[in-house]
Amino acid sequence: MMYKAFLVKYAEIGIKGKNRHLFEKALCVQMEHALAPVDGNFQVTREMGRIYVNTEGDFDYEGAVDALTRVFGIAEICPVVILEDTGFEDLAEAVVSYVKELYPTEEKTFKVCARRANKNYPMHTMEVNCELGGRILDVCPNLKVDVHEPDIYLNVELRQKIYLYCESIAGPGGMPVGTNGQAMLLLSGGIDSPVATWMMAKRGVEVEGVYFHSPPYTSEWAKQKVIDLAKRIADFTGEFKLYVVPFTDLQLYLLENVPHDKLTIHLKRAMMRAAEKIAEKDGAWSLITGESVGQVASQTMQGIYAINAVCNMPVLRPLAGMDKQEIINIGTKIGTYDISIRPYEDCCTIFVAKHPQIKPRLNVIERIERKLTDLDKYLEEAVENAEIIEL
Ligand code: ATP
Ligand code: MG
């Protein structure tokens, strides 16, 4: 393996001014977390505004790249060749063979970009650029120099050792998880809510989840599916805490006591209330749902208005303006879609109205709820009996 390190370029955290070191630290922690299960000995270091992953001995290159492409905050991952500084002739030879190996025949333009971090290096930057450029031209007829818009930037960092890189692998962008507070996600077994998690985690939010489970109306398979989704989510958030809240009694109580066409709205309101209670206890600042405007009967403007009215916390709906296909595309990319489409009902048909009300009026909903004198009791019970699963 010719690569011995990765230079990691970060996304937006570069613009965070005084807080930058906090963001860098958080990014390093997330990178270490992601690399922990990968074969090899990795050290993540911060040096002069750059982040490196150094390796010792053999390591799983593909595994390391795969892990890093899931860490939010990373814009680019550059695999680096590290050379001992044994004089310019050796350097030139190594550079030429590196370039030849990467670009044996394709017609490309390039530019050598030397950086002299070691101020004692006996040649100046310009000299190094010209000399190395010349050597490459001598042996690679398929390559031409273009100093303005080259296809390849051949970076040569002259330090105690010499760092050579020109490839760049795209990272996911965003901000390191944990740098923008904590939020509670309502995670169902559907397609949307896992994608909503990914979108908020990408913005640096530490996300935990709550799943409302109503056995025997929702099966153990449905619960397992949510746990599997949570595992997949943990692949890009580092870890994930899932609350499984028993909702059967509450759901049956609503089934008996509210008009059937309004059941979904009442149920969703109960879910929001329970989620907010857990969020408050756990230090979260907002709720997240996978709602998308107009997608189902309860996601009309009036539906969202009636559901939202029970919340004091802000409710983030990152999918609000997205089409189903756009959501599916992300779900496929992040590996949640295949799990989401496993055929287990996330809600039993007795709870689903044939003709749900699509324009509920808040005052009517509230009037019905005022008569639900046991609702609070059921909510408390559900929250108290939540099972916590750490992934
Ligand atoms: P999803 O694909 O995320 O299930 P959906 O299109 O099926 O969404 P709904 O079933 O109306 O839409 O759910 C809207 C949102 O309510 C979900 O995205 C999720 O955030 C939350 N939600 C629904 N059911 C549950 C549940 N059993 N447990 C936790 N959250 C839920
Ligand atoms: Mg659903």
C-alpha cells in the first residue's frame, strides 16, 4: 500500500472563527469513532489547521476511506504518500513513479504545488515546482502543464518528511455531530424519518430517537426493523440512543374515545407530547420528524398545524419541502431505504381511518381532548415504561 496517511479537509467548520478548535476537536473525535472498527492502527492529529490520519503498519485502506466518507464535517479526504527526505533526486524519482502509476495513459493537465513547511529545505518552492514539473513531462507524454486550471494538483508538502497527494475523495460535508446541540427524533419504521435524522445529524445535531410501539398491533418485526434502522443511523452519528415507548394502552384509549376520522391527528399529538417529555428529560432542544408537506392525510397544512400545537419545543422537519423520490434517493444512498421497505406494518389497520380528516380544526380537536381525562395518565405511563436501547 503506497498510502500511509490521509489529509482531511473540512467543510463549513473552516469558517467558525474563534470556535474553530472546538469544531476541529469534535471532528477528530468523530473520525476516531468511525475508524475504531477498521483494521489498522490510526492516529488522528491536528497540525497547523489541518487534520491528518496517520497510520502505522498495514491497514484496511478501503475500510478507512469508507469510514471517513461517513463522518459529517469532512469535505475531502486525500490519501497521502509519505516519503523520507533523502534528497531531491530521490524525491523526483518517487514523484515521477507516483504520477505514472496514477495516470499511466490518460491525457491530463497538471500543476505541481510545493509547500515548504520545513523552512530549511535547500530549494525554494518555485524551484521544486519547476524541477518536478520538468521531470514529469520528460517521462509522461500524456501529461501537460496547466498552471491556471489543471486537472491534477500535485501537492508536495516539504516537512520533516515529505507528503505527496493529488487525489481527493468527497466527504459528506456538513458539521461534526455534537457541535450543534441535541434533538429528539420521532423514528418510525418508514422511509422518511431515518432520512430526516441523517439531514439533521449532517448539520452537527446529536440525534436520539423515540419509537412508539403498540404490540400486538405492531409486531416484534416492526420493532426489530426500527432497531436495525437505528443501527444504520449510528453508522454516521457515532452512537444512537433509542427509546421504545409502549403505546398500546394509549392508542386503544384514543380508539375508543375520539372520532375515527380524527384518530391519526390525536395519535400524532400524543406522540409529540410523549417525545417532548422524553426530550426535556434528556437535554434535547428540539424534536425532529420525517413529515413532508402533503405526503399523507395528516401532513396537510391544517394537519401539521393541529399536531404542532401541542409542542413547546421547535419541531424540525427537514423533509418538509422534499418529494418522495428525493427522500428515497437519500435513503438509498445512506443505506436505510432497504430496511425501511421491509414489509412489516408500522400501524395496524384498525387504527387507520378509511377517510381521515385532512383539514382538522384545532378548536375541535382541543374540545375533544379536553374530555380525555385519562390521557395524561396514559402518557405518563408510556414515558415511564420506555425501554432504552443504546446503539
Ligand atoms: P415515515 O416514513 O417516517 O414513517 P410517513 O410518511 O409514514 O413517515 P407518518 O406515518 O404520518 O408519515 O409519520 C409522520 C412522522 O411521524 C414520521 O416521519 C415520524 O417522525 C413520526 N412517526 C410516525 N409513526 C411513528 C412511530 N410509531 N414512532 C415514532 N415516530 C413516528
Ligand atoms: Mg410512517
